[in-house]
Amino acid sequence: MALNNLDGDIWRRGIMGVVHALRRKTKTFVELSLFNNFIMLSVFLNTLILSTEGLITDDETENLLSDFNFTFTIIFTVEAALKIFGYGVQGYVSDKMNLFDFAIVVISWVEEIYFSGSNNSFSAFRAVRLFRTFRVLRVTKLLRSLKFMRVIVGVVSRSIKKFMYIFIILFLLMFIYSLLGMNLFKGRFNFEDNTSRQNFDSFGNSFMAVFQIMTQENWNDILTPCLRSDQSSVLSLIYLISWIFIGNYIFLNLFLAILLEEFTGDETKDEFDELYDEDDADEEEAA
């Protein structure tokens, strides 16, 4: 009875018994460390080859790299097919990363079929080689091999809901300060030797200037024309300093505080404990 519970597929008759036995073997195969290491190596090599695009000028080498890319597309297609067969459709789609990998495979084949051939009827759309850029996302497979990355991804995903509420408030404040900036500085940066590319002459430019001030990335490029304008220096300083305190020191640091709080939460601690237990189990198996 115990054997029947563990290996029930052995007792199946006909073609379904063969299919279930093959699925079991396939699932065991795709979970082997050797298979996963081969896929990780393929992802790494594929990323290196994609990084050489634009550096290669001769046609022969470029064709060779295209052949390599096509080979990697086949490898990842076979990987997806084996996992779908081994885990079943429901088991495959239960892992969101599998869906992500499958989408990259589909995009790769779309690019291969429609945008690679010079005699193809779709060759007029070869500029849409941007599809190839999505192949670089395969490098995310390397992150899956790092166990601690699962904890980090879990922390970020659980923090997104809290981020959204803060982001909405931050966006509203940026909207308000953009309008304030237009009222204070619109048309006041039009002096001849002004080297700043930012201004408050339109809402779009004002919004970008407010974002730059919040990040404090070269924000003195905005500070200088604000103080040189015919607007009151006191009002200019109040506007700039208040937004730096609100946008940078409060809201941006609040995002970090939420992440740190999630890292110290009970759910994250449980995930770390599971990782340590897995490491201990792996060490015992190796011993």
C-alpha cells in the first residue's frame, strides 16, 4: 500500500502510464543541479554575446553571433518545454518566474521569425530589433540561483503596497511644487549667460526641475538661476529648501524605512530560517 501511494503511476496501464512515468522522470531531470547549472551558464554566455552587439563590425562574426543567439533561443525553448511537460501547465504557471521566462522565449521567437530575415516581408520593421533587448532580461535567471535573492524579492513585493500610498502623496506634492515653481520662476531664467537646461516655463519642465531638486542631483544648477532671477531670494530659498526637506529627507528616506521595517518583520525572519534549514539539509546530504 505504501508503494502504491508513493509510485502510483507504476500501476497505470496503457499510454497514460507511460506519459506519467515520463513526466516524473522529466521533473526529476529539470530539478537536477547539473541541468540548472547548464541553464545558468547558457544565460551568462548569452548575456555576454548580446553585450557585444554594436562592437562587431564584420558580417562574418555578426552572423556567427546571430547563430549563437539562435542556439540559446532553442536551449531556453527546450527548457520551457521540459518544465511544462514535467510540472504540468498548472504547476508551471504557479511559479511567476516561469511565466516571465516563457514570455522572453516567445519574444525571442517573434524576433527570430519576423525581424531577422532580410528577405522577410516584415523587413521594413527591422528597427523593431528592440525585441532583442528583452533577451537581456534572461540574466534574472541568475538571480534565481541565489537563495537570498528570494528573500529580497519577497521583501520588495510585500513593500509595494505601502510604497504605492506614499508614492501617490509624493506625486501630489511634486504636482503642487511644480505649479508653485511656475508661479515663482516662469520666464525668469531668460538671461544670456544662463547655462542651466532646467526651467519652470512649462509644467513638464517644472516637474522635471522639481524631480531634480528632490534627488539633489546637480540641483545647484537650478539654485543658481533661481537666486539670479528677479524673484525674491528669500522666497527662492524657502521654496528650494522646503522641497528638499519634504521630498528628499522625509519621503525618500521613508521608502528606505519601509524596506528596513520589512526586513526585520516576522515573515522575513521565517524565510531566513527556511534558508538556513535548507543549507543545513544540503550539508547533511553532501556529508
